[in-house]
Amino acid sequence: MITVTHLIPLIGSFQLAVDEHIKKEKEIQNSYFFSFTPFMKNELHVPYNYPQYKITYLDEDEKLTTKNSIDDYQSYIENNGIQPTDLVCCVPPCGGLSLLNTGNRGADAPQNDWIYECVKWFIAQKSKVLVLENAPGLVSDTGAPVLQNIKNICGKDYKVHAIKTSTIHHGLPQDRVRTLLFVYKRNNHVILNGVNRPFELLEQFLKRPEKYSNKNNHVTIETNYSKMIFEFIVEKGLIEEFREIAKNKTFYMKPFWPVMIERYKIDNQYFNGYDKLKGEADYKLKKLSVGKGYWDSSPLFVKGKTNAVISKNTFRTLHPKFYRYLSVREFMDLMGMPDQFQLFDGLKSYNHIAQAVPVNTAADGIRWAIKIIDNELNELPNNVNILIQKNNSNIPTEKELYEVRNNSIIKIEKGFKPKAFF
């Protein structure tokens, strides 16, 4: 029996991975759910959909706030009779290392403190493996100091191991790049076998009907801006035009404005009757003329796969077959959420979908962790500091292995021979 603790579960992707995937393969149970009060709104989805689970909020104990010590957590754990589990799954905020965050970001960003809280809890609970999901920036030079801080918290007894992957490798037609961080006790780092699962192309994957209703969250989220542009592209026949361009392509992804800007340069009457769009085109051309870029949240024409499901894409991604945007339910499908999963407050928290871990990615993260627990993986003979596998692929190669040295990401040049392991 594999036992699991969920810490900062957010919308519950790791819990869904256990209940909807891993239980079909392995004897496993969700033993504990803990979090902190700042995340309560995101986490109401868990007991709403699975009333058998109760989340205990550590901030309710006056001695447990943020930036605790391992001893603080250990005292709480012992006083409350909390047992070690095989696995601890965590989804701390990723804003500090996200490329989408244009504000306070980087290794020193306060959001990263929650990563450290998860690591300290894991050590205090004396569990076997930690799997933690975060932004791809965690395995960059920006994130290297964060990984080093994690190693400092863990000490010499634990291995720190990160792998960068994309949801496209885990059976969903969504290219969402993420980092999975593992912490475990071993003499050497293990090598995580690559995962590259087949998936249906977007046109076959999206099985919801053309006409949608308010039932089961099958509605579209539209802004006045997205409605205005949709009206324009339908009038101009642009949906079929873009689909014709993509006809002989397996994957296609193109936003509205880059194409329309080029057309507007040729025909400055193109936006006649749409004064707001004409004004926006003029503004974008002005920025481009001085070597600047522009923020683009225009409709996105997709085929084969979507890019990452993030909040701004939930009201701009056009359906590859129908004349409408993707619905909230379809974005839930792209995140691997089961049909019976519902948002606890209707559509008020639809943005929580975009903040979640895709369930299929979470499931493979747990599978990797179980292989570590069951000693099913080969070890890396090098005595590296912090191991990074930058690319999740079928067979790891020497080119894909890196380590953290002096807060920098350095390629491992010698000593790894793939044929010795595969």
C-alpha cells in the first residue's frame, strides 16, 4: 500500500491522479491533506467533489505560520499523531519562477517561500519521496539558487532531482511545460525513465458538442474584446481561411494579430467599420516601428494541440472544428479532469483550472515517485550535487543531464553511459 500526503493541493490535481489513475494500477490511498489559509479558495474544489477528504489548514495553529522551521513542523506532526507516508505531493505557487509573471519574480521572490515550506514539512513528516510541481524556470539559472536553497534545507541525506516535461508527453494535446521536483533518500540520484505517451490530436480529442449549454460547465468565457474580434473574423471568413492554411499541417497555432497586421499594411481600409480594431492596429504598428513588441490576447487558431492552458487563453482559443471558442469544460478536458469534476462555485473560479497541474502530468509524477520508492530505477554513478533532467524523453542521454554548481546549471559531461542502463 502506497500512502500519500497532499500539501497545498490547490484544485486537487495530484489527488485526482491518485483517484482516477493510480488506483487502477496500484494499491494506494490518500492519507492526509494539509495546506495554508491563503490557498483555501482554490482548494474548496477538493471537498466539494470528494467529500470524504478534509483539508487541515496549518495556519489554524497559532504556532504555524509561514517560514517555519523543520522542528516547528515536527512538533506539530508529533503532537497530532500524524504518521509518515510514502509520498508527499505539493503544488506551491509558481509565480516566482514563471515567465508569465512580469512583476516580482526570480529566485528571491516571496512566492518561492512556499516551496521551502513544502520541503520542510516533507522532512519533518519523515516521508519517503516528495514530488512537487512548479514552473519550468525552476530548472534554469534563475531557479538554480532556489534548488540550492532546497538542497541546503535537505542536507546531505537527501537527493534533489528535477525533471522538465510537457503535458504533450503525458497523453493530452496541450503543450504545457512544467518542472517536477523530487526529493528522496538514496546513495545516488536515480535516472527517471522518459515518458512519451500517445495522445489524440485536438480535433479528435475535443468530443463536446457544437452547441453548448450551462450544464456541466459547458459554456464559453468571453470578454467584450473577444466577442468583438470574433464578430469580425466571422464576417471576414477568417476562420476558414486559417483552417485552410493549416490543412496540411499536423500542428498549427497562430494568433489573430500578427497575420492581420501584415494585411493592414497592404490595405489600410481592412478594418473599416471596426474603429476600435483599426485604432488597435495603428497602435501596434507604431510600437513595431520603434522596435517594440505588443501584448497579444487576440483569438488563437489551433490545430493538433493547444499551447499551455493559462487564464488569458480561456477566452481566446478558437475551436478547431466549430465556430466558437473552447468552453470551460473543454479546458477541463485538456487538463485531464474527469467528467464528474465540477467547479464548486460554478464559473466564478474558472481561472483555477489554469492554475492546476494537468492530471495526466501529476499521474506520471506519482508513477515516477513510486518507482523511486520501489527501487525500480537505475542510479547515476556520478556524485552530483543536484540532478536536472532538462528534457523528458523516451531515453535519457548524456546531453539531457545537468547539475547545479555555484547557483548555475552545468551540463554533466562525463561518466553517464546510457547503454549501461537501457
